[in-house]
Amino acid sequence: HDIHERGLLAPDCVVVPRSSSTLLAPTDVLKRSTMETLIHRLGHCGDATITPRTRYSARRFPPSALLAKPQALEFLDFQKGPELFQQRNLEFRTSREGFLDGVHMHLHVDLDDSN
């Protein structure tokens, strides 16, 4: 059960973070630098290839690799009480030419409704 339903919050309580969203966007083929390839090899037993249907952690993912604007897969509003069951249909319209090579997933956290 949600902490709102159980009455565990004071009426004037401010929840931090206020909300979070999991966002998805289609991606183009990544053009990795030599350094990025070496770092990938270091963490993958010397293998330089990116394997299909595999989840990777990507720090500082380049926005230029996105083929369309990210869309919310889920949205959790902690201040009002999150909808625990959500259903979405996402439709992406590419903003440029490219080769659909994957899907980028990232988290957006709204700390105080002003960022």
C-alpha cells in the first residue's frame, strides 16, 4: 500500500523527490571514441562489440544519438500519491534520418516542482 493511503504523511507534508519519470527514446548507432571503446572493453572481458538485445549502463549518453523526443513510459507523482498501475502507448516520430539501433531509457527526477 501507498504511504498516502495509510495516512503516514502530515497534511502539509512536502515529498522529496516530488515526482519521477522513466523516459524512452529510439537511438541511432553510437559512434564511440577510442576511449569509449577501451572503457567498454575493460568492463566486458576485452570484447569491443555491443551485443544486440543487451542492457547497458551509459553515462553521459549523447543527446545527438536520439532519433526522437523521449516519452514517459511511467510517471510517479509522490506528492499526490503515485498511480501504481499505468498503461501507455508510445509512438515515436523521428526528427532526423538515422538507423534505429536501440532504445535509450533514463530517469528524470523532479525534486521540487521547479526544475
